[in-house]
Amino acid sequence: MPVIRTLGTVARQVQQVQQVLPLTVAVRNISFSPRQVTSDASFHSVSFSETDHPKVLITGGLGQLGVGLAKLLRKRFGKNNVILSDIRKPPSNVFHSGPFIYSDILDYKNLREIVVNNRITWLVHYSALLSAVGEANVALARSVNITGLHNILDIAAEHGLRLFVPSTIGAFGPTSPRNPTPDLCVQRPRTIYGVSKVHAELMGEYYHHRYGLDFRCLRYPGIISADSMPGGGTTDYAVQIFHDAIKSGKFECNLKPDTRLPMMYIDDCLRATLEVMEAPADSLSMRTYNINAMSFTPEELSQELQKQMPELEVTYDVDLVRQAIADSWPMDFDDSNARKDWGWKHDYDLPELVQTMLNYFGVETRMVQAS
Ligand SMILES: NC(=O)c1ccc[n+]([C@@H]2O[C@H](COP(=O)([O-])OP(=O)(O)OC[C@H]3O[C@@H](n4cnc5c(N)ncnc54)[C@H](O)[C@@H]3O)[C@@H](O)[C@H]2O)c1
């Protein structure tokens, strides 16, 4: 069996090398690339110190979170240093607010061209199919969330990028401790979204240890925003309630009144993303962190809203798919490691969240009436 003997010899040689040198160091020094690029991989890479500011590419940037993140990063790093990308056509206000480029994360060559031509140093990978949408199209979710991630990881490793990939409360499942859920515990999600996010966490951490990739990941709770609509997640009700309350004074909730889930106002989420990306590498004891702000049920959110809008009527018509997903997710999130390591601190609790959302819509409503 010559092949087996040869493999055995190679394995013994690798073992010997590993005993002498930690594998990560050896791999980093030879700029080994996980895809096809070999010794010239580092030729393309722009080290962070070469530029005053990072040059950022955001994938899937036209969803609920990307436009807001681009605005925050542009304020900090300059308009032209942050490129939004997506496969959808941008609305004109987004198109005119800063650089936008077409990018399909399933097209590896196109992605690589964008990274090289624009001397990208940070990649924020937002493209994904969220939980409810993913369950409705498993094949597409698998392709975008898993195959797409592989392209992103390889390009980030080849070009020495700092890579941010968000994970989610959906990366946990019914066998995880749910109240609260710590950073490290059993993760057996039951959705393709959750499975793909656990895969992303593990692959990112693997690339970090294997290739020295600067991978950073936050597990976001459900994100609530006023000026952008959610993209088909299980926590969407907490955004929709504001729109319906203001439009019609009525809201029909698709989750049971006592379904408790961790939530966060978008400004906290985007600031956390910037903060973890800027955190010194030696402050990060892990590469994937829970972050949290508050945890509430539809009933508690409705009651808080009714303090300001007593006429609001809330009824329940439970969507069984979303309810099953929510029942398998964390009720509260333990984010003590993020608070300890890089100083994470949320600004918005439930009352401030409700007030901020109503202020936003109040302003918008008055503007619509005036025009
Ligand atoms: N919004 C939340 O509450 C929340 C919570 C936890 C984690 N996250 C994560 O944050 C990220 C951003 O979330 P979001 O709410 O903005 O998502 P979203 O669904 O609103 O937007 C995702 C974007 O990805 C784009 N996209 C789809 N296929 C693509 C492809 N092949 N190539 C390039 N782009 C493609 C879509 O056009 C869309 O604009 C996602 O990874 C999501 O899993 C979001």
C-alpha cells in the first residue's frame, strides 16, 4: 500500500514540524493561501499600517443593517473609504451617499477583483438569508450562507483582511442553556440559518488559528431599527409593531405574547461592530462574542408602547414556523466576556428604545403631513 505509506510519512513529518513550531506561526510566515494562491498571496495584501484608515467593503449592504453601518464608518473613516455592495439596485439616496458597487458573494472572481482594485483592508460580511426566509428556501440559504462564506474567508485570508462576520442568537438551539445563554455551550440549532452561522463561527475561528486570519464575530440579538426594514427574521415583529401602531393603531403579532428574546437597538449594534473591529487584537480572548442589550416579550413591548399610545390594540395570530424557531432560541444572552474584554456597554434599554423609535416616526409623520 504505497499511497498509505506515503501519507503516513507525511503525517509523521507534519507531527514533527508541529512539535517544533506551532502550526499557526509556520503558516502565517509562508503566507499560505487556502484557495489557489501560493507564494505571492501576500503580494496583493495591503497591511493596515499602509493606510491612515481602513478601506472597508460591506457585503449585503442594502439590508436592514448595512446602510446604517456604512454611515457610521464613513463618519469615522471618510466617505470614500467605505464601499457598500449588494446584488440589489440601491435606492437613489443610498447610491448618492457614497461608493456603491455590485457584488455577488457567490462570484469569487468578482469579489477578489473588488478587494484588489479598491485595496480593501476590512471586510464586513453582511450578506445572508435570515431565519424565516432561510427556512422557506433552504437550498438558497445553504448556498449564500455557506458557499458564499467560503469565498469570503478565502479572499480575506489571501489578502490579509480583517474580517467581520455577524452571528446570531439563532446559532443556539433547544439544547443550549436559554436563560441566559453563555458564549461557550452546546450549539445544535434547528434552522439552516442557525446551522450556517455555527459553521461561520467555527470556520472563521479555524482560519484564524490555521492561517492567522483576523476574524471577528459578534452574535447579534434581534435588531430593532426605524429607518430600515428587517429582512425576514424571527424577531421582525419588534420592528413591525412600530410601523403598524403608527399607521393603524393595531398590530397582529406572529409570536405568542410570552415569547422572550434578546433584542438591541440598531445604534448599539452598529457601534458594537465598530468597537470590536477597532479592539486591539490582544484584548480579544475569543473571536466570537455574545452581545446583548435587553430581553423582552411581545407583551412587554406592547405594554411599553401603550404607555405612549394607550389606544394601541395588539392581537396574536401565531406563525407556527416562527414560533418554533423562537422557542429554540436564547431568552436572554450572557455577554459578560464582551463587556470584560473590550468594554462593550449598551446604551438603550426598553424604555429608551420605545421613545427613540416613536420620536423617529413622530418626526417622519409630521414631515409627511407637512409636505
Ligand atoms: N437584523 C437582525 O436582527 C440580525 C440579527 C442577527 C444577525 N444578523 C446578521 O447581520 C447580517 C445583516 O443582517 P440584515 O438584517 O441587514 O440582513 P438583510 O436580510 O436585511 O440583508 C441581507 C442582504 O444580503 C443580500 N444578499 C443576498 N444574497 C446575496 C448574494 N449572493 N451576494 C451579495 N448579497 C446578497 C440581500 O440582497 C440583502 O440586502 C446578516 O448576516 C444577519 O445574519 C442580523
